[in-house]
Amino acid sequence: MVEATLGNARFFRRSGPYSLAVVASTARGAADELELPLEGVAPLQTAGSNEVSFLDNRRYASALDQTSAGAVIVHPDMAARVPAGTVAIRTTEPYAAWARVAALFYPVRPVSPGIHPSAIVAEGAGVDPSAEVGPLSVIEAGAEIGPGCRIGPCAVIGSGVIVGRDCRIGAHASLSHALLGARVYVYPGARIGQEGFGFASTVEGFLSVPQLGRVILEDDVEVGANTTIDRGSLRDTVIGAGSRLDNLVQIGHNVILGRCCVIVAQVGISGSAILEDFVRVGGQAGMAGHLRIGQGAEIGAQAGIISDVDPGAKVLGSPAQPKRDFFRQIATLKKMAKGEG
């Protein structure tokens, strides 16, 4: 039987131990006991006296009552519920604190500078000496790989592509016609910069329209596994700084995403749509082309967007409508099904 272990040593390299003072500082929180040594992180239910855990969702407060963790990251309002013998690390953002602490104990593997002997780096490509180029990867002529980058096995970096500093390109990913900022993560199997879905209908059949734009991934963007981002046709496709794209997302040509947008798995965004800053899109939602989604709007899972969405709006359903109207209609249908209408 395989033991279920958080951060299993077979796959994850752990650092530490650290004093509670270091952990609390990393969490940007406050604690009363600072000398306690901590060796790792674990869920509330299984954490031991040498481990740190967290509580963010109050639905799991009962697990906090029973925990044996040495320390727990909690909101100040929950500190009084932390059991005797467990130290409360108090912060108004427990989940963000947990992310920082988990990264303290399990840091990202450092880059191993150098080019694997099986990699193909074309004459005229530029690879910074501090970058790591993995086995069987291809760097085409004119491409530039910045300092501190990691190019995974079998990745293909097309001609002219620029990869900014400290980027991570996953195994089997392919990039063409793209410019990447700093700290961009492209996960395995992603396809960036291929031709968009553009053609003219003629009496003789379909005529492909040249796709002459690029893909711009600004700083701190993450692109999930097997996600596809088409290059622009008449203008660039742009993914704004800090945005996060989940696995299996499709971004059409000329799409523009603002800063810190969140696009969940299996979303499809048709060409020339514009999403302003901080838009969130739930899984399997679909958008028609040439729309504008206002700043801070929230698109529910499986929503069908066929018209512009106002800033800050929350919409659900297909065709999408305001969240309140959607649930009112659901309630009405339930009453009618029960013969109450």
C-alpha cells in the first residue's frame, strides 16, 4: 500500500527545519512562541507537533479543534479556537500565508545551468549561460532565452521567440511568434503562437487568412498544461501581467486579457474578445468573438457569453444573465416542477 504523504520525498525536496520565528515571518503573521522548531507542513487532521498547518475555510473549524499540529496559520478571529499546545500564527490572509510557508519548506528546484547534449540549439539562437536547456529540446535560430530560464525536455522554442528572465517552459510545450516577459510559467504541452482559426469563404472553398500578429505574455503569467493561445491576425494576442490560465484553455487570435485575469479549465474565448483587468471566468464557459468583458466581472462556470458584460457584473447561464436573475428563474422552475406555480 502506498503511503499518502504530503510532499512525498520521492517527488519533492524539502528544506528546513525552521524556527517558528522564521515560519511566522515568512507567513507575514504574528505568533507568541518563536523558538519551536518546525520540519514541514501537513493538513490539520494529520499534522504532528513538528509541523505547521492552516485554516482558511471556517467550515473545517472542527478539524482545528482536534489538531495536533505544532503551529497553525489562522485568522485572528479563530486564534482562540487553536488547541492548547498548538501555536497560532495570526494573519488576516491565512491562505496566502500558507502558500508562502509551503514554498519555504518546498522551494522550486533551482535551475541547473547548461545545455543538455541532446538538445538542438540553432546557430544564431541566444541562450543565456545561466539558463537550463533540457534534453531533446529545440531552440530555433533567432530565439532568445533569458537568464535563469528552464526549458523542459522536448520543448520547442521557435525562431525569433523571446523568453524573458526566470521563465519556466514545460516538457513538450511549443512556442512560436511569441514574446514572454519575466517569470512566465508555461506548463507541459501548451501551444503558444500557432495560427488562429481564420479563413475566408469563397465559391471555391475556404481560403486561409495569414495570421500576422504575435502572442505577448506579460510578466508573471502562468499558462496551464495543454492550453492553446493563437497568435494574432491583425493585432497581437495579449495576456496581461499576472494572469493565470488553467489547463485546457483555448484563447483565440487577437484576444486581449488585462492584468490578473483568472481563466479556469476548458474555457474557450473567441477571437478579438477583450477582457479587462481582474476578470474571472469559470470552467467550461464560452465567449463569442469581438466582445468586451468589463473590469472585475465574474463569469460563472459553463456560461455562454454572447454580448458585452459590464464591469463588476456576475453572470451565469447560457445565454448568460445576471446571477440574481439566473437563480430566481431556477427557483421558479423548481416551484413549477412541484406544482406550486
